[in-house]
Amino acid sequence: MTIAARDRLLGLPPSAFSRDDESDDRLFYGTDRMVPHLDAEALGVVASIIGGLITEERPVILDLMASWDSHLGPSTAPARVVGLGLNRRELEANPALDEVVVHDLNAEPALPFADQTFDVVLNTVSIDYLTRPAEVVAEAARVLRPGGLLLVLFSNRFFPEKVVRIWREATTDQRLALVEGYFGSCPILGPTASCEVHGRPRPVDDRYAALGLPSDPVVAVWAERTGGPPGRPVRRPPELEPWFVCDPDELARRKAAVGDTLACPFCGDRLRKWAVPQTPFTEWDEEYLRVCFNDRCPYLLRGWRAMERQGNRGFSYRLMFNPGNRCCLSLPVPSLSALRESIVDE
Ligand SMILES: C[S@@+](CC[C@H](N)C(=O)[O-])C[C@H]1O[C@@H](n2cnc3c(N)ncnc32)[C@H](O)[C@@H]1O
């Protein structure tokens, strides 16, 4: 079976990988873009995941679809890093790279490297631009040594004219399934694993901070090439997501005590007094409610993802306590700045 046939086996028509701008990629990427492609918080997450998953002491790394930053943190001490991308000036400005290769993966998915050259192949916020992704994944696996790591990281930002149509139309879950499908189509890759980080606060000096959106989400998908030596350390991502704060019994106890503690059951922060906006549409009888305004509260953090799964992309919710009926509820928010104008100083 050819690899192109495997792409078809993913069940996707060729139009799924069409783009608004089908001109030569070298034209679009000929313009230098020495810019961060995610906010600084998300880039820190990217570096932590890369650093956590690379267990080799002196790895030889291929950064596929590289630019001016390879996001290698201080815990990674590579023996050698090769960067393959489309813009030579961006690649030459990348201090992590020992070698630069300009190569168009959409024109030619075959990689110009010998079999089993690398310990790690990285692909950061770029897989959405590949028109023949399963072929590129198979090539990445070919150039990995047995037991080597293929790590793809993605987010929800992209150059819209160059992204493939299926990616543009997909939800985060569907994008994850798509990348897992690319990995799964390659018989020399082992089981696929993934992790996600959503909803962290966006740095206040970020160019999009005024929008009140959380930090860009980061999703990582990885697998090892099969046949690695036995007894190697298992690759585990760093613990980045404060998903659960306590066991369910402890959470129930904290919720029952909120009327006395006025502490958020999820993060422990003091709930702020919040004046209910008085409009003809207000459904609460109370003049004041209590709301958690901690932007790092796990309840809010996981809410962005939970709401997206329900079709409400761009929303999360804050923990609200109603002193009238002594119940905790969710208060939906479209941004981190929403609702703050009604906080009452005490
Ligand atoms: C959003 S940037 C990400 C750059 C880098 N990986 C990072 O994390 O900052 C997308 C990169 O993909 C590269 N790229 C896009 N299309 C490509 C193609 N057809 N072949 C090779 N590289 C490509 C571009 O050169 C660009 O640097």
C-alpha cells in the first residue's frame, strides 16, 4: 500500500487538504515572520512539554517546519539540532539550530535525511499547513531511530489562507483525532499519547490581552518509533493542568461550607461580592451574589474546554455562590474581563 493510499484510508477526500491560497508555499513564507506564534504563557507550556518528553541526554533533534525559535527549554541539551523550514532567514536567526535545510514538504514530503538519523522529531504549531500529512509523518518516523520520539504540538491559531480546509473547520477534539489518525496510519510508530493545556491566563503584555481571552491552548500528540531498546524511561508530560483540586468528597464538603468560608471550593480564593446587574432580564432575586474571580481557578480553566465541547467555543464559566439558596452554580463568561465591573469592594 502506498502512503498516499493510506492518506485516502483516513477516509478524507483530497478536498479536505485544499487551501484558500494554493500558490507556491515559498511565496507566502518568503516573507520573514520573526514573531511569536503563540502568547508567552503558551510558549512556556510548549517548552515544558518538549523538555518533559525528551528523555535522551544528548538527543539529535529535527525541528520540522522550523522558524526562528525551536522552543527548547534549559532541560534539553541536544547534541545537534537540524531545522527544516521554508524561510532561510528565519532559520538562520534560530540560535538552537546547528544546520538549516530549506525544503517544501507540500511539494516533496520525502525528507532529505537518511533512515534512523534522529532521536527526536518535533513539529510545533505547523501540522495544519501540511497537504500530505500522513506522508510527512511516515517520513518523520523513517528518519527516527528505534524508540525515538515524534512530537507534534498544535494550538488554535494559524495563517488562514494556508491552513488545510479540514483543520479550519474542525473542533479541537477533531483536530486531535486527525493528528492521531496521521500517526495511526504509520505502522512503525507505537501507541499515540496526548496531553492538553487550556485556559491559563494570557500575559497582560500580550498583544491580544485586551480581548480578555485566555492563553492559547496547547495540544501535544506523541509516539515513539517501535523497536527501541527495552528498559528506557517512560515519556511523561509535565504536570501542567490543575484539573482536579481534590477528591469528590472533599469538594462536596467545601461546597457545603461555602456559606461560612466564602472560599471557592475549587481554588480556595475568597469569593468576591458581586452586584447582580439590574435589568428586566435578571433572573436572580438577590441583590448580591458571590463569584470567584481567580483567573487561575481550575473551575474556570477547564471551563473553556468543557464549553467548547458543548459547542460554546470562546466561553467558560466562573464559580458563583448564591447566598439566597446557598447553592454553587456556574456563571458563563465570554472573556476574563467580563463581569468584573460589578465587583463590590468590601
Ligand atoms: C506557524 S509557523 C511555526 C514555526 C515554528 N515551528 C514555531 O513553532 O515557531 C509555520 C512554519 O511552517 C513552515 N512551513 C509552512 N509550510 C511549509 C512547507 N510546505 N514546507 C516546509 N515548511 C513549511 C514555515 O516556514 C513556518 O516557519
